[in-house]
Amino acid sequence: MTFKAFTETQWNAIRAVRRAWPVDIDWIKFRAELEAQGQIYWIQHKNRKKIETPSAMRKRLKAIEGQLGKLEAAINSVPYTPPDLTPVRQWVQDLFLLYASLEAADKFGFAGRSNYFRDMLCEWLLIEWVNTLGGDLSFSRDEFQTPYGPLIDFLSIVLTAILGRAPGPSGAAKIIEQHRKADD
């Protein structure tokens, strides 16, 4: 799945989550920025998939390092001045360190069901809800303690359009609460 733009039905649903919006919202600009954020999410997602997993690449680099040692021994057995393999060895070490740091970042932002790009999209949505759309980071709960309200609806509609799915009301409430705690 990828995201290009909101359908008119999706856009109308977004506009309908509140009865009264502030009058100074530039809806054309906001829609363009919101669609751009959705497109950026998918570009990041695709680029991350192109990179081999850090642990697999580190194993491959270790194997190359071992082959370099064998190659150096074979080259040194020839009675001529050997080429300098130091730059190649340094290149392998640099890549090894890069993938070691990516593996550490992977555990931070992508372990299990975590998705750093999705989290940043949600963060951006909440910031825009407050700063551009003039909303509060609030929601209500019904008699069954199920969260509801314009912000819950906004997150649900936007995330479904961009990601193809969205958390339920309790998941959206958790996103909001985590954002509030981060702001404290």
C-alpha cells in the first residue's frame, strides 16, 4: 500500500470531525502538507525495506573481513609488492559500525510492532491539530470508558487513509496521552 492523496470522501470526513473550525485555517495549504506527510511516510517505509537487516549485513561484513584476511595471506605469498588493502579493510569496518548503529536504532524505533515513522506521523498530526487546526489534545469517554471525540475521529480517518489502518479509539487515546506526557 502507498498513499498519494485523500479522496474527496476522506477529505470531507476529515473536515466534518468538528462542527466549528477556526476561520483562519488555510485548508488548501493544510491538505497539501497533510498529504505530503502521508507520502513521506511511505517513502521512508520503502527506503527502510531496501536496506538489508542490520544483523544480516553485519554477518555478511564479518564474512568479508574473514575473506580479506585470507586474501592478504595469499597476496603476501607472491614475491611482489602487494597492493594496500587498508582502504578496503577500513571500508568494511566503517560499514560494520554503520550497521551496528542501525541495529541499535532498529531496536529503539522498530522492535516488535514499533514503527518510528508511524510514531513521527502521529506526533506531527497532534502538533498540527493544536497549532494549525486550533484543537485541544482532549477526548471524552462514554459509559463503557471508550474514548471518543473529534481528535479521536481525526486520527482514525487520517491514519486509515495514509496507513490503510488505524488504531481503535483506545489506541488513539493512548497516542494522545503519550504525546501529552512527552510535552510535560
